[in-house]
Amino acid sequence: MAYEMAVDRLTYQAQLQNSTTYTACELRGVILIACSILLGLVQATFITNDTSTLKSSYEFIIVGGGTRRSGCRESPVCQSYCLGVERGSDQMNNDLLNDPFTTFGTPSACRFNMDAPPQLGSNGTRLLQLTHGSCLGGGSSINAMMGSRPTFAGMQAVEALGNPGWGWNDFLPFMQKSETFHPPNAEQRADGADYFAAVHGFDGPVGVSFATPFVAPAMQAAGVNTSEIIYGLSLSPDLGNGFSGGHVAHYYEHIHFNETLQADRRSSSAWSYLYPQSQQRAGLTVLTDHLVDVVLTKAGSHGNITATGIRVQPSAGGQSLSFNVTREVVVSAGALYSPSILQRSGIGNATFLKSLGITPVLDLPGVGSNFQDQILLSNVSYPLSPSANTTNVTAGDKTLLGVVVAHATATNAFGPNGTDIIQAGLLNSSADFTLSVGGIVNEEAFSTIAAITANAYRIDHPIIELFYTPGSEVLEVWSQSILPLSRGTVRINTTDPTADPIVNTHFLTVDADMQIAIRMARGVAQAALTPPFSDLLTPDALAQSNVPGPDATDDQVRDWVLATYTPGVHFISSNSMMPKALGGVVSPELLVYGTTNIRVADASIVPLSVFPHPTLGLYGVAEKAAHMILQTAANT
């Protein structure tokens, strides 16, 4: 398998290097989470939190209004009416969200937290909070906007897990379709910005660009050079070209320059697919401030079940009501809430559902299993040298997170035998704990995932991400895991739809993940000691940070990691797209196994954590879902 992937990769790289121009195919904008057919007459989309004026029946119902929205668009197939239901509010004019330079983590009407059960810590356990977005735009309204994409090796791994049509070559066009990439101008290029035109789109809804102007060009240049030294990386013009492993680059963001305001703005899914005049759709109604309790079903043909509608209630509590559906229900409430809705609807592990008094309509043990999140080593701030206190280093009041990003492979992080070390660690990992907590449904799933992950690393999939953020008094160096093997669960513990699910990430419960985390910490420390980045810091910056130094033992570094790691907040895979026998929930067509018209189209379907930062990749998922729905509608 690894050999076949390597040959395919080399063939693609050769084609990419020989490509000098990019011709966009017909770009029609993405679905609004899965309503992809609409009235040809373009009028205003109707956004409301009042149910009294709504129809009782719709052709398509979309559960959720976050990042994985899909743009209802013109089609000769039929005259469609689509209802989207969002548990959060409409924050269209909230400048805390729309301004990309709002300090990351600032509280807002869209930012919510839930408590995870106790996680592994240095003194036994730790209590961690899981942040999520709840408004139109979801996580894309509160995230760090880092313009990350999956890699060739990562998408080949997704395809190898039983998902034909999801490899890099098939998936790239859907990412391109979602994007309007703004090439760097002469000033940005002089500061180091670059791109690879052949992999980008130039006529889609999502604005992607470098900051105007660069936020901290001197710090960014130092971060690039130091990363090259720490890990032996080479500078890439564009980490979005599918081959980011072994490279470092200046990062673009999903932001755009607003000519009217003469300022950069966040390209959230709401401001990309819902609010702009070009995206107004007469057949689309979006109901905010309401949550979906259950998907209503009936027995269908050949033992399958068919969705007949949904039951909703106000998010603040109140009277429930139902809406009927004539075509499809698309569940897109995100990796935390989509499995919860399925479980309340009687779709999931039958034994578990019965324990809550829920009558199972479909026994599907994988619902809520295989859940993944990356870890961050994010509490690292290095004091700025007074001599370096210039805007070119600090960015003034225009700070963005992760403006330089390095992607180290196993060889970069562990040395010449790195891929062998990691492969042995993955293939020799025990499934016992993960199986005991329900993170996987059987040992075959664990061993299959471990082997496919090892193959991806052997090709060139990055194993560690290191990134740099400017600041007025400190410079931050964070590190993130990318493809963890630890698995958790998303489970409801009540039938009350207003209650958050129990989300147990089980961070760092596989030894191979801890091995990688120790190397992450070593890289973070090395950045403070390696010129030219270290030249921007005070001489005692590493000691001030409390990060273990180069003389610390692995056990000491491990203790520091366990005491300081935080969630990556890149939740995926709680309704995995993989074979049902391995715990899969949806087919490669995103249909829930055993149903005729229920799809899932959000982060919960991505079976491996191959999106270092998910948003741009998830727009590709939304585009691909739209394509599938259009194909089905054309044939029915």
C-alpha cells in the first residue's frame, strides 16, 4: 500500500510541477449545508428565529448552520425549498467576530465551552474545557482562520480506509471550488509571501489571502529560518499544495480585504455563503435559535429507514414543533452535536440507547465512536527582547495566530529512522484501552487505522506542526499534533436536547501519541535557543517560559506535557466515513448506513485527523456533499 501511494504521489507531484496555468471549472458556490438545488429566481434568503411564518414541509432540511454549510444554488433539476436550523443566533454585524484581528479567544455571543470528563494529567487527571462555535458560521466565526489544507498522503489514507473517490486528486477540485484565493501583492511577496496557483480556486465564495500588509515580516522571516534549522525543513511557496510535510511557509488565512472598509475581514461560512448578495436564495429559510431534538423516521424499503422530518424546539426552551421533509435530511451540526442528534433519534449502539430509554430504530455502534482531537502545546510565551520591540516583530495591533507554520515529518522530528520508530510505535500499540472505553468498536478497526496512519507517515505526512505568533511583549511558539491514534467518544446521557453531550477525548492514551508530544515539546524549546528567532528574545526566555530545556529527561518533558497540553479544538470523526464493519457510520456518499435519505456532511464524517486546521478542508467536504446531493436529485 505504501509503495502504491508513493508512486501515485510522485506522479501527481510531477504533474503539479509541470503545471503553469490554472483553469477553473464551472464554479457555482457551495451548498448551505446541503441544500444544493433551488429556485432559479435569486431573491433574499429568509433568516428568522420565529417559527410562526414558516412552512410545514421542505424538500431538504439541514441540521446546523456552522462551518460545513452548503450553498443552495440554481439548478434545472427542480424547484427546491430548503430549511436550515441553527441552534445559535444570527451575529451578522458582530464586529468581534468579523474583525480578524480580534484577540484570539475573546469571549463572544458565538463562543461556548463544555467541560470534558477528567483527562490524563501529570498528577493523575486534568479538567479541560472544549470550545465550540454556536451561531451562524459556527466554528469559522471564532477560529484562528489559519489557511490549512490536508495533504496528498492524508487524503490517500482517507481513501485507503474504504472511501473511493476521496483521494487527493478527487478532493482537490472541491476545495478549489469553494475558494477565491487572492495572490500576494508586490509588498507581500517582498516580505516572503508566495503561492502555487495550480492548487487554488479563484472564483469561489471563501476569501483566502495573506494579511494586508504582512503582520510581522521580521518575526516571520526569523520563524522560517529557525524552523529550517530545528527540523531540517525547506521553505515551501505554499503548504496548501498537498506536500507540506518537511516544509515551512508563511501562512495565508481565510480572510479577505474589504474594499469598502479598506480592511481585512474574516471569511466565515456565514459571510461567504449566506450573507453576500450573490448568495441570496429565495428557496432558502434559515431558522436560528432553535435546536433539533430528533430526526423523525419510518420504516423504508429493504430494511432501511427513511427520514420524514425533524422535531425542533427553541434553544432557550419552549414548545416543540415538527417539520416534514420530502427529499433529504442533512445532519451538519458538527462533531459534538451530530452524533447526539442521531442517538436521540434512535440511531446508534442499540444497547446504549436502550439504557437511556430510547427505542432503537437503527443499530449502528459507530455513532459517537472514533472521535478525535489534536493536542496543543499552547501555553508557551517567550519574553521579547527590548531591542526587538518594533512593529515588524510585534505586529502592533494587527496580530494573527500562526503566521509562520512548520510541518515536520517523522524523519524531521525523530531523525533518519523516524518513520521506522513511529511505524513500530503505531503497529505495536494495544487496542485494549481504546476498545474498553468505546473509542473503537473492534480491534480490527484499531489495527487498520494504525497501519494506514503509519503508511501516511512513511509517505510524507506531517507528524508535528510548529507555529509562531507575534505579540507586543512576548512571542508565542505553539506546537500541535496532527494525526493522533488516541480515540474518544461523544455520548448523550439524557434525552434532553438542551443538555450537552458527554465528550470524552481520551487525549494521549496511546503511547505513540505521547512519543510525538515529547518531540513537540523539544521543538518548542529549541525555537527559543536557535537564531535568528532566539535573537528576538531575552537571553533567559526559555527559563522564563518554564518549558523544559534540552537537558531535561523524556520523563520530565512528559510530565510537563501532561501538565500543560490543551485541546486542539479540531473535533472530528464521531460519525466516521469508513466501512460499517470497522465502526463506520456513513458511506463514501455520506449516507448514514441503513437509511435512504439521511446524510451527514460535517467534520464528524472525516475518519482520520488529516486536516491540521479543519476549515478549508471542510469547505471541500461541503462542496463534495453538494455534488452528491445534486447527482441524487437529478436521478429521482
